[in-house]
Amino acid sequence: MRRIFKLPATAAKTSLYLLTAAGAGALASQTISPTLVPGEIRAGISGIVRSSRAVWTIASTVVDYKYSLHGLSEDSDDYRRVLSEVHLCSAKRILQLCEANKGFYVKAGQFVAALRQVPKEYSSTLSSLQDQAVPCHFKAIKEVLTSSLGPDLLEIFLSFDEHPVAAASIAQVHRAVLKDHQEVAVKVQYPGLEHQFKIDIAAMSFLSKFVALFFPEYRFGWLVSEFAESVALELDFIHEARNAERTARNFKNNTVVRVPHIFWDFTTRRVLTMEFCQGCKVCQKFLSFQVDDLEFMIEMEIEPIKVAKALVEVFAEMIFVHGFVHGDPHPGNILVSPEGPNSFCLVLLDHGIYKELDEGFRRDYCQLWKALILLDANKILQLGERFGVGKYSRYFPLIFTGRTIDSKSALGRGMSAEERKNIKQDLQSLKMEDLSSFMESLPSDFLMILRTDGLLRSLLSKLGAPHRVRLLAYAKYAIQGLSPKSNPESELLELLSWTEQVWHSLIKLLKQILVPAGYRLRNLSPFYSLTP
């Protein structure tokens, strides 16, 4: 067994300390300005502490890889074994970093864990972050509430539970009752996040460049950019509310899908008020439970395989038909409610991370799945050129369907022993440079789909769904996504409905203007009279 790196004597430690200090200093110069208010300065200092911790962790990890793999041939079994050991050791180190830094680091760890393209040692280790979140003290939460909704919360709420029913990396959810006795869930963003976001993204960008300096084949700039883009949108709860309403419209005729109603009068960039839906144990008489809670599905006589089929069909419709995709389908964001004509419905939560697919990309992706089902090698390679991945498109069948581009196996049956042997040899010839090149070349839309598909596969596995359930749903909706969308009758009805809504709004506005004006005219004019 080869010895894994352990930080040696004082000289090496001193070098790392100096590197950490230099990195933290560089970040401080970029993120802390004399014009900042005291709260922002505190957030900045906290950010520098987190950044210093991150620089130390990543620097240690870089040294670990360099030291442990030194002198080993990349083609040897020893290299692959030690590489796996260092991957695991480094993943645990980064897990500790995410747990210590919290916030966006937890979010980043979750983001990486959802990518099937990263080494399995990282994805499996960091997946434990999915359920980790420490709630913020209510005093700080109340400050966000009052600054967003007004100083007197009693004018809005009959009651407001100070203890959160759920907590995540950027916000927590409280149960409350409005003045009209409507029970609501109030999602409140943690204070100081916008400034913290700038510091943490600057640190992550710096670290990705630092890693690439020592390992040119490990290029993570694409990952930081994709993460920063998705989180920036997630910080705006108005954007999230609009996503929720659009998804509700997209599935208005689907009795399996439910999206909580948004209360716009009490929704701002940092506070989101919606219909209350909680994921808890059914034996405690709550409304619903998480989509991976098999024990309570069985107790409620709901078949997990039916839930799996409904779930994958919903996301297949998002991807292939609507081109508007929920990018974070982990168990806490999808509840199963024992109601409706199907004996259950899926409650979709947390609509902060969405991707609107380019229409050309959506159709090409439908074509790709049609080619994957038919195993049309020429079409797959042709589409690979359009996606910009070139020679790596030959791995699309393996990534999405579990068979090779020249496989003789039936769809959903996996690979033969000979095919497994050949693909293993093929994959062993690939280097980290190949993975970096592949991921960098993918369009942003494709990266989001890979993440969503990875999370979805994990859920389907927990529900015990066979591989073919996903394949059949994707094939069905890929074909549907290539069909003409236009339906003149439904479009006319939608136009008439929209026109009616606008007309009612105009009437209401005119009444608000003209009625008071009429009263003023009657009081001011001696000629105004109700009688002739």
C-alpha cells in the first residue's frame, strides 16, 4: 500500500501558510472596500476567513496529488489505485471545508456531487451535503423580514413560527398564517448573502486557476462559471416565484403535478411567501413526504414504481417539450402528497435554479435521444459536432443509455461481457485532459441537463425503478418534443383568456381613477346634479 501524503515538517507547513496568507490577501484587496457599511465589512472579514480556509485546503490537496502520484506511470495499476485513494482523501478534506464554511460552499459541494462526470469518490462523499444545513437565528431572520415586508409583521401575519420547518444553504422556511387565515410557507434568505456571494465566487475562481497552474489538465473554470450563474439567479426570490408560476402553467392540465401558489403581496427579492406544503412523516399527520421516503409510500399504499414513472415523465416533459428545466430535483424539493385522482401527486418546490433551453438546442437534444434509442451512430456523431464536443460524442450512448456506440445489446439490457471489457480498456486510455476538454466544450444548456439527469437517476434508483423506465420516458417525450407544437384552438383560447384578464385589469384601473374623479366633480361643480 502506497503512503498517502501527510503534511511534512515545518518548512512545508510554512510555505503553505505563506501561500494561504497571500491568497487571502489577494482576495481581500478585491472584496473589501473602505466604502462598505459595518455589516458588509463584517461579511467581508468572515469571507476572508472562509477564503483562507479554502486556500489552505486546496493547497494541501494539490500537494497531496503531486506527492502521492510522483514517480508512478499513468498506465499502471498502482497509479489508478493510488489516484482513487487520493481522490477519496481529498474529497473528505473538501467535505470538511464545505461543512466549516457553510453557505455557498455547501451549495458548491452539492453542485459537484450531482455531476456524474466527476470521480465517484467526490460525488459519493459530497452527496452527504444534500441534507446539511444549520438554521439561522430568528433575530437575524426577522431583520430580513422587516426590511422586506415592513416593520410591523403583525399587520401581515396572525402567527409566525420562529422555528424553521426547513433550512437550506441560502435560506430557511417558516410556517405562518396570514390575516385571512391562509396557512403559508415563508422562505427567508439569510442576511448578507449578496456580498458573501461575491467573496466566495472570487475565492472559487482564484482556486480553480491555482489548481490549473499545477495541473493544467484539471480545468474547473467552466464549473465555477456554471455554479455562479445558477446561484446568482437563485438569490432573487422574485425570479424563483416567476419560475414557479411558469411551471404551474406548463403543467396546468397534469393532475399529478402541483406547484405551491405564490402570494405576490408578500414576496420580495429576499422573502418568498407561498402555499404551505411540508415534507414530513405521514404518521405525524402532515400533508406529504419526500419523494424518496419508501417507508411512508408503502404505508400510504402508494407504489414507488408509479411515483418513479410519474417523476421521470414530469422532468422528461420539462426537458424535451417545454425546454424549461428545474435544475435541482433532489428529494427535499419534490414531495409526494397522497391525494388526487392518481392516489398521489408530486409537489414541486424550490424553483430558484431553472434553465430555459435554447430552442435550437432543445430540438437537437430531442434528435440526440431519437438517435440514441435507434443507436444511429452517424446521427450521434453529427449532433456531437453541433454540440461542439467532436470526438467525445461517441461516448453519448454510454453516458445516457449505458451501452456503447457500436453495441449489439438491446436498449436497457446493458452491455455484454465483451463490450464491458472493451469499454473499460477504452476509458482507461482517457486522461483528465479529455474530461476537462469534454466538459469545457459542452454548451451551458447541456451542463444543466447533465446535472438534472444525474439527480433524477439517483432518485429513480432509490425508488427501485429499472433503467428502462427512464429510457422509455425520455424516448416518448423526445419524439413528442419533435412534433409541431402549434395548436391553433388552444392558442386562441389562451389568447382570449389573456385578453379577458387584461380587460378586467383595465376596468379595475379605470374605476380607481374615474370614481374618485366623479366625486370631486360633483362636489366642485354647481352644474352637477343627479336630477334633471
